[in-house]
Amino acid sequence: MKLQILVSTMQQDVRRLAETMRLQAESIIIHQGEENRYEEFEYEGHRMRCYHFRERGIGLSRNNALLRADGDLCLFSDEDIVYEDGAAQRIEEAFLAHPEADVLLFNVTVREERRTYWTERFHRVRWYNCGRYPAFCIALRTQKMHAANLTYSLLFGGGARYANGEDSLFLFDCLRTGLKVYAIPMVIGEEIYRPSTWFFGYDEKFFHDRGVLYHALYGMWAKAMGLRFLLKNKKQMCAGRIGFLQAKKLLFTGIEDGKREL
């Protein structure tokens, strides 16, 4: 079983990046910089295919990698992920052990304040709880993904109109098209902290864009899920200059805007 790692990066030395990330399988590196060109090199016996593009946007980056993925399995990744020894082999073995899974969501260690999930038991992921997993934990069967015609949204995420949510939408589309998604209690690497490129605090844009995202994800259930989100995170998100009632108003406005714009 052949794993490919799909790396999204920007303004990096890609040869040094392969070493820093400890890439342990053939990789497709999408580098957004100041030129358009292709280069190929080898790292630790693995082929590194690097595409340089003069463009911006995480959705564009993920899609450029997806279009070129041709291994049995693919794993999304970012430039700030460092893999544990044997991670690639463990991912391949996990798919062999779980033929029922089209998508597996792995644990990646992050700082406590950035943690949105941690899997302690193997379980099925459904539409109502798929919104907390980042791209770098997602691995899937490439042929299944291509057969379902899955791509990343160009409206959500870094460099796009709405701040974030592209990973949630991708997983939701996996479920919508019938792919079986499971979370597995296996750690494959660690995120090295860096300042966020999209998160600037719990401001007006954060709550508004979250409303647009919830419309895209949940449709008629968007307000109920949005209210649940606010209540669950009230102490953390509504303790600053934007209180609970204003956050709710901004989120619900985003939902209504989503109905008109998406």
C-alpha cells in the first residue's frame, strides 16, 4: 500500500522542509511563492515532487495536490507538522487493519489552547461531529476520493473570502458522498506552534464567518448548531469586548448571508 503526503507550504525552502518535517513517504509539495516551476528531488529514499505556484489560498494548494495524487493513500499536511518515526508505516497498517474505513483521522499533538479534538477510542465520525478535525489529521483512500470527485472549497480558509472551515467542509463532503470516516487513537506527529495566518481573535469577522460556514455545513440546522457552539465555548470566546448576545447576532447574520451568497 503506497502512501503519499500532500504538503501545503508557502515561502519555504522545500528541500530543507522535507528534512524538518521528517517526511517518510513519497510527497507532493505545493509551494506558494513567487514563481511557477516544477522540481523533483529525493529525501531519505523517497521521491519529493514539488510544484511552485505564484498564487495564494489554502484551497488552491490542497486541490493542486489532490489533482496529482496517485498513490493508494494520501495524507494532508502543513509545513509546521513533524512526523514521528514510523508514522507512514503505521498509517498504511491502520488502513490495512480497517478495510471498512475510506477516511481515517489520526491524532497530531498540538498546544492545549489549539486542540480541537483528541481521539481516545476508534469510532465512526458523522455529519454532526466532523467540524473539529484539521486537515493534517486526515488520511484517505485516493481512488475513493477521486471517484467521489472531492475537492477543497475556494471560499473558505486562508487566503479566501471566509476565514476558515475548509477542512470541515471537505470532511462533510466525504460523508455526503458516502465515504466512511473513522477517528483512530494513533499519534502520527506534532504541530510546531506558529502564529495563525487567519485567526486574529474572537472579533466580528470570526463570528460572522462561522455563521456562513454553519449554513454551508448544516443548512436548516445551522442556527441550532451555531447556538450550541456558542454555549459550549462561551467562557473562552465571549469574555472579551464581544459578549454572548452580540456574538449570537453576528453568527446568525452570517447564516443569513450564507443563504444569499452560497
